[in-house]
Amino acid sequence: MRVAENQKEKHHGPAYYADFRLKIALRIVIVSLAPLVLVTGIILYQFHVYANQMVHAHLDELVLKHRQKIDDFLKQKLSDISYLSKSYEFSQLKEKPFLQQRLRTLQAEYSYVFVDLGVIDENGRQVSYAGPFDLDQADYSDSDWFQKARVRDTYISDVFLGMRGQPHFIVAVKREWQGRMWLVRATIDFMAFNTLVEDFTMGKTGTAFILNRQGEFQTRSPKGTLKLSLQQYKNLFEMGEDAKGNKTGDHIIAPSVLGQDELFQIAREYEPRIDRYAVRPPHKYTTFTVEKHGEGSTRFLVVAAFLKSDDWLLIFQQEKKDAFAKLYETQIIAVLIMCAGAVLIIFMAFFISGQLVKRIARLDSEKEVMNQQIVETGKLASIGELAAGIAHEINNPVAIMVEEAGWIQDLLSEGIDKGDNFEEFKRALNQIETQGHRCKGITHKLLSFARKTDSRVETLQLNEFVNEVVDLLSQKFKYANIEVDVQLYPELPTIQASATEVQQVLMNILQNAVYAMEKTGGKITILTGVDDRNIFISINDTGPGIPPDNLARIFDPFFTTRPVGKGTGLGLSICYGIINKMGGRIDVESKLDEGTTFTIVLPLDDTSAPKS
């Protein structure tokens, strides 16, 4: 592709303005989106942290309240049996009718939460029973719950099947009568207790259940409860101790696969054991939270709290995406708002940049027209400066032609056939013809220069233009006593450029050189040459040179050192604009009293570059 055409398209073609519009739009988008993304990211992060804290705090609070509710239930039932044992003697309670009456009273008070009552002697034999099962004279001496109850004042057992073959747990109170130990025990309805625990739900997946220290369910196994392993709790022991020792908070967050038995062990390590259930003091660290993986990619939040003298663990579990559903929903809304804002910013960026580039393109078009008008104005000014020299140059051959025409008339009056008149007549006619051709050549050059107003790019041979401009200015050179030395590179490649613009550049520089030396005379040396990628024209004069203060300003519009009325100050500015548009440059070197050298460097296209 031609270099000059590329350069022209770069400045004026659709591709240039499309690229310019894209760059402007991208800058607007980056400058606008960067703060939006940064602020949105910071806000979302802060909101995420705050929402995490709020969700955990909310779950902790709910678990603690539910634990208190279960605690109160167990305390109440234990208190009822304790009151019963204190209010009546062993001799009364061992009577079955009396015990049945007490059971009916408790059931009427608590809606059959109490299933049965029993009085057990020190040997583990049930001496009195009131209830729906056939447990009279049942022997509990080998039962685990009896061995534990006989060494405590009050006792709540784990859930077990026992003799009745159904899940249940008992509350028991130890008393002494006549120096002998006896127990009053009551069975708590498992379904009533299970309903109390399962009443704690949240969201779509939140469920609660109770485990004992052996990892056994003390309520029904809720749907979705994870079946977990044992070994992977060990890595959380130290974390729990650190949290307890440093008092950093109530939460242990760890993405681990946890087991039911280990969950209880962590809880035991996490909170010190309190031996007496009835006098359990308040403790700051009463819950802890772990994060665990379920099947597939499901993740759960597990919040746990102690019950029953640290023998039971109340566990609430909920899928993390369910627990943080509101957070995720808010984040999605925020991201959608940010995306909508980003789309609006991008749309406005391209719209505004499009309007801006359209205006710039219109201004560039107007500027191009104005520049062309300035070039034409400069050309007319150059023609005006040439007029005097051209008129004088034409005047000489015209004077010869007039003189020869008078001589012919004299010959005609004498007669052509006399003497040498015929030969003289022929010589005069030849002279008139010669001078006529001379005038024709001068006017042709002037007209050729004046008529080249088309700025279209075409294939040019610079050597021809150098010769043409030198011929046009030859009369000026002669009257200014300037010697011109033209050294043209014989194999100079062609370039793609506008003929009128190249002609204007050469004319302006050479006329400036003539003006600088018209009083003192001197020499102008014109060189053309080529290197690997560029073609150059060097114009050197032996004039007075350009002062350093003016050297940096010579290409500024309207800057001139000529007297008022002698110059517009646009010549070199026009030259600079033309060469720059062609993708080239103008270099200038000058020394006072030694002269000035202008070097025009123009790029070659790929087809014109010399072959190495």
C-alpha cells in the first residue's frame, strides 16, 4: 500500500476516525468504570463481612434461645419430679394407687409429657410403677442409667430403648428414707421432646437435633443430616483451644468434613465441663460454628451448644447457600445494578465519543479545505513574485522580435531581390520564430505552475519538479546574482504525492533563499538522494543565516522577518504542514554568515524502495 495514501487515510479516512473514536470511548469507559468497580467491590466486601457477622450472630442467638428453651423444659421436668420426691415419703410413693394418682396429676398439668412414674429401691428394683407398660418389679440394677443416677442427686439419662423397646429417656431424683437410698424416676414422652427440638427451623434447610457424647441421636435423625466420619475432627481441637484461650469469639469456621462423635468432642474441648447441671453458670463461649462439606458441593453451617451438664449437644445445621440467601440475593442485585451502570456508561461513552469524533471530522474537513485554500493563496503569491521576473524575461525576446520586424520592413521597402536582402530577410524571420518559441516556453512554464491546483496523490519524479521550479526562478536567480548548482540523483525513485503541493514546497524554500541573498548574491546548491527507506532533497544557500532565536519559530504561522507588505509568514508553515501530512519531515540547519540548509525527507513506499 502506498505510504502517502496511508498517511492521508490516517488523518482523514474512516479507519482513522473509527480508531480515534474507539480510543476516546475506551478512555471514558476505563475512567468511569474503575471507580464504579472499586467502590462496588469495597461496598460488597464490607457488606459481605457484615452480613457474615450478622448471620452467625443471628444463628448463635437463635441456638442459645432454643437451648434455653430446652434447658427450661428439662429443668422443669426435673423440678417436678424433685418436688414430688420431697413432698411425699417413700412409704406413700411406693403405693401404686397413690403413684398413679400423682401421674394423672402430672399428665393433666403437662399434657401427657410424663409417660410413667416409678419408685426404685437401692438395689435397683422398681417397687412401684404407674404407667402404660408392664414394668412392675422391673430390675434396673444392671442398667447404665441406674448406676449413674444412684451417685447423683438428680439425673437425666440419654435416649435409649430399654425394656419397653421404644426410644425414651428418664429424669430421676435420689432421696434417702430411714438411711436407705431410693429413686423417683419419670419417663419423658420422646415425641413431645422431639417436637420441642424440631420446632427450631430456619429457611428451607435449617434443622435441629441433639447428640450425646457417643454421637448417638437423642432426637429423631432429621432429614438431610450428614453421615460424617470421625478422624477429621482432630485438626479442630487446637483451633477450639485457641479460640477459648484467646477469647477471640464464639466461632470456629473451618471447611472440614466432620463426624457426629467428633462434633461432640470438639464441643467438650471448646467449653469447660460443668458438673452440676442445675447450677450451670453463664459462660461467654456457649456456642461454636463449623463449616462442613456435604454430598457433592453442598456446604453446611453447623452451630452447636451444650445441654444437660455438657452431656448433650444441641446442633443446628443449615445449607450455607440457604443461610446466606439474602446476602447472595443482595449481592446479585448489586452486581446487576453495577452491570446496568456499566452498560449505560459504555453506551454513553461510545455515543459521546461518536458525536465528538463527528465534530472533529467535520472540523478536519473544514481545515483541509482551508489548508488547500492557503496553499492556493501561497501559490498566487508566488506567481505574483514571479510576475516581475517573467515580464522582464519575456520583454527581451519581444524587443528582439519588434526590432527584427522593423528590419524586415526596411528590407521590403528596398526590395527582397536586391543584394543580400533575401538572406537577411530569412535570418530575421528565423530570429522572430526563435524568440517566439522562447516566449512560448516561458509562458508555458508559468501556466503549468499556475494550473496545478489538483491535490490528488499521483506518481511523481522529484527531479523533474526540481528542474521545473529552477527554470521558473531562473530570471530571479540571474537578477539576484545567484549561482544555482543542481545535483540530481540519476536513479531517484518515484513517490506518491500531490504535484501542486510538492511544487509549492520547493517554490517557497527557493524563494526564501533568493530573498535572503538578493542584496549580496551567493550560491544555492540543490541535492536529491535516497537511502533504504527515504528520499530527500537538500537546499543549501550561502546567505546570512537564521538567528538562533528565530530558528525555532520559522515554521510558526504568520511568523516573518520581512517588512510589512513583503510577506505573509505562511510560506514555511504551509511547507511544514504539507510535508508532515505526507509522512515526512523538514530539517533545518543554519549558521549566521555561513548559510542555511533545508532538508526535506519523504518516505518511500514498498515498491519504490531501492533493492539491496
